[in-house]
Amino acid sequence: MSSNLATDAHELKSRLEWGQPAFTIIDVRDRHSYNYVHISGAIQIPVDDLEKRATFSLHKQRHIYVYGENEQQTATAAQILRDAGFTEVAEIKGGFIAWKIVGGAMEGLAV
């Protein structure tokens, strides 16, 4: 069964705080934005490299949360992953801004 869903930042924050393992957060924004500030533990993979790098390094059933610069970039990235055979992909609604609003853990140069 394919998870074609969006999640809110509160849900992801709860998972991180409870220490639930076995998921990956992917930031598809550009390297500069990622280096400046990103969700703690997120890995940066540009949209253009997403299919190749994810297929090479992540299990197809791994739970993946993805966010980008805006809703469209996030949706595009999630679709790329789903088309590549990843079955557990969730888009973080509101992306990084929503994460910041709920007080989620961040890291980077701006923190």
C-alpha cells in the first residue's frame, strides 16, 4: 500500500521527540539554504539528484519525510520518490516554515 500523504510539522516533531527510529528526513532545497538552517537530522539531496541518490542509499519501504522551498517543490520531490518505488513518502505541510513555527529542532549556520 502506498502512502500518498502529507504530514504536519507537529506529527514529525512528536516522532523525533519520542525517538521513533527508521525514518529519514530529506531537504530538497539548495545547498545554501540547507547550510544556513534545516531540520535537525535532515539530509540534503537536490531535486535533480533525488531519484538516483535515494535509490542508491535508502530502502524502498523506509519512511521518508520530504520538504522543499515551497509546496510545489515538496510535492515534486515526493512524486519523484513515489515514481522511483518508495512506498512510505510524506510531504511536510508548510515545509521548513511550519517546522520553525512549531519550534522543531534546527541546525545550521543560523542556529
